[in-house]
Amino acid sequence: MVASDDAARADAAHTPLDQTARTVLDEQDISRALTRITHEILERNRDSSGLVLLGIPTRGVHLARRIAERMSEVEDRTITAGALDITMYRDDLRLKPARALEHTEIPDDIDGKVVVLIDDVLFSGRTIRAALDALNELGRPKAVQLAVLIDRGHRELPIRADFVGKNLPTSLVERVKVSLVETDDLDAVAIRGESA
Amino acid sequence: MIKNLLSAGDLDRADAIRILDTAEELLGVASRPIKKLPTLRGRTVVNLFFEDSTRTRISFEAAAKRLSADVINFSAKGSSVSKGESLKDTALTLQAMGADAVIIRHHSSGAPHRLAQAKWTKGAVINAGDGTHEHPTQALLDAFTMRRHLTGSVGGDLQGKNVTIVGDVLHSRVARSNALLLDTLGANVTLVAPPTLLPVGVDHWPVKTSYDLDSSLEKADAVMMLRVQAERMNASYFPSAREYSRRYGLDTTRLNRLPDHAIVMHPGPMNRGMEITADVADHVRSVIVEQVTNGVAVRMAVLYLLLGGAADESTTEDSSTKDRE
């Protein structure tokens, strides 16, 4: 079976960066990408009144909060981001021992709203498939859009992102590690090749 | 995580907190427009009840259905058990039908252990109350309710909280499970009962005991009243119901002597007027109805953690997923 994005992400997150790791985005790059995504979201949807920002735990939630901060500044009103845990909707639950649940927090009723899902890395698309299922049971949004910091390709489902921080062509043996100050002490995106 | 839930004593601190934290997230499902998660779709959960029960069976049934499991209800009345079928044959029948989990309530202490140890069923065994022995999910929902009211912190325990459990400890599986679990979570448990209603060997439990209710009210953070289990009493344990009620019943006078933040709990079913007066049972500080709501979330958490993942844990995968934040 092809490794899913989350398996790769989980592995990458817990292997210390070795010599083969290559930083592709630094703090400045991430900040600029998020600012651009914020403006793109506002431009596409004209204003923020019908928007609900939902991050996918764990790093997607931090990114969603940062985008909400930037959006609050631009729109001059407080916009809060929520969190959508997708654990119970995963398609690989039975392949691993039961996992701990993450916090779900929906700031607003999503019926008739435009929901923007925010995640760190888009890979197989299976996480987003699960997120769409989860949303379905919370209400009926007018539209769902997807914003990701990194799109690394290798989709296994017909899913694409509306807003992308950086397209990062990778090979399947490579790992993408997103570090954010909220959890990892620094802001960086690195690629680690299969150790030679 | 353990495979079966037979005793509250099998849970270590990490497991117990994991169940409570999972329940905290699952509590939100009850307030959604669609109260269902797809997680246990295609799994079969059998409610094997040899003893009467309202809330525990319905609670487990609701929990399993909210996780999309198929539920088969079995009650001894009206089944082949009344024709003399043994526990073993009943269990083998259920196994042949493909039960992924068996939730068992039995009038004999130790029946769930027997079911799990003898490997009559391949599924997970969850103890829903065995005789006068244990009722671990009740203890978990009590601890969950206490944590929400007394500390309010996800990820935390009940360190230093004083819990007073009052009444028929001798016949209570709830008291034993609570004593074990609350000790694991760091709470100080005091059992209050007439000497005749304290079990032999209670001095080996991780609790303090007292014969006097009034002396243990002032510093209690939670008071749990136990039902006087008349159906299990084949001897005279106290002179009269009135005398029991006067010495060990919770009335408004006693309620007023509790600290302001203290909560009143009861595992149900209540004997109003016996161990608890109607005024106290319906008081704002009574969390008895909330305990039932929390029971569904806690049982969903137990079912999810026992059945939601891979059937046999491979250690390598375990280490990588455990570390995920």
C-alpha cells in the first residue's frame, strides 16, 4: 500500500533532521506565503463575512490561526479560526491502534457559509477526503475551499488545493517536514531524502 | 491501551486520562445536528445482559450506535439462558455470529473475567457490572463528571480532590471501581457506611473509611450517594429504613454543610427518600442527570479506544503514532 500523507508526516515529524535535510522555506518565506494566501482568500470571496476558517490538527490549526490574524488586520474586525479533527473519519483507522482525538472547535454555524480548510501539506488527499466527510455531518456549507502551505503532489484522490503556499515537487521517498514555532520552536519547511 | 475493560484497576493513569480526554471530545457529538460518527461502521457490538439494567444498557447502545456499530441486544430473560444454557455456550454462539465486542453484565462477580480469560470470544470484553465486584465504565463517567466540575482541565487528573462515597458499599460494584480509579487519578476517597455495609477487606482498599457522615462533609469536593441494594440484602444490615436515612441519607441540612463548589452524585437508580431526599436529588448542585449524558460520551470513548484501531497492535506502528501530538 502506498504511504498516506499522514503516515509520512508522522514519520517526518519524529525523525530528527539529519544531514540530508534541505530547508526549502524559512520563517520569512512562510510568513509571506501566508500573507499572500490571506489576500487570495479575501479576493476570491470578496469579503470575510461569509467565511469560516477551519484548520486540520495539528499544524493546520496553527496556520489557520495565523491566517485569521492577518485577515483580522486587513478586514479590521476579529476573525477566529476553528479546528476540525478528522481522526474518526480516516480511511486507515483499522491499520493502526486507536489514536488519540484532537480538539474540534467550530467557531460559527457553517450552513450556507464558505468553509476554507487549512492544512500544512497536501499529499495523497486522503486527509482532505476525511475532512469533507466530517464537514458533511456538521452542516451544509455553500462551498468548501482548500488552502495548504505545501503541495507536494502524488495525489491518490481527485482533490486539489485552491490556495497554495508553495508547490514542492517531491519523490515518494522524500519526506516533507513542516515546523512551526507553536509546536517545534522554529518556522521552517524542509525536505529530507531517503538516507543514503 | 488494554484489550478488554474488566476492572477499573487495570487502567493506569495514562490510560484513564486518555479515555477521559477522548470522552471530552466525543461529548460534542451529542450537540451536533447529525449525532453520528462513521468510525465503527461494520463492527458488531453485543450487549450481553444477564441482569436488569436501564441506563447502562441504553447508554452502551446509544454509544455504539453513535459510532455506527451494529448493536445486538441480548437479555437473559426470554433467551435460551432460561432453558439452562451456560455462559460458555452463549458466548460461543455470539462468537460464531461474529461479535467484535461483548459488553457483559452478570449477576456473578468475575463472569467478565471468565469470558475474557477463557477466550470463548475473540472480541473485546467490556465489564458493564458483575455482581458486587466492579463497574469500570461507571467509575470512568464519575471521574469524568468530577473532572469537568472540579478541575475543568483536559489532560489533567483529580490530584488532591476529596471524594466521599456514602452508603451500601458492601453490595456496590460502583464503589469498588470508583475507589480504584479515583486512587489512580490521585483523589482521596473516603467511604462512609454503617459497619455492616462495609465489605471484608476494605482496609486493603486505597481508601479511608468512616462510620460518621457528618464528619466527612466539610472538606468534600464531591459526595457520591450509593443506592441501598435491597434486592441483594438477605439479612438485616440496619435496624430500619428511617434510621438509615437519618444517619446516612443526604438531606438539605447536610447539603448546606458542603463547600460551595461541591457536587452531589448518584449512580442511579435512586431511592428517593432513602439515601437521598428528593430536594437534594433535584438541587442545582446535583449532577445526577449530567452523569447519564456523560456516560454515553465515556462509553463511546471506551468503545472507540478498544475497537477503533487495528485488531492486533504492532509495536513499531504503535511507537510512531503514540508520539503524534
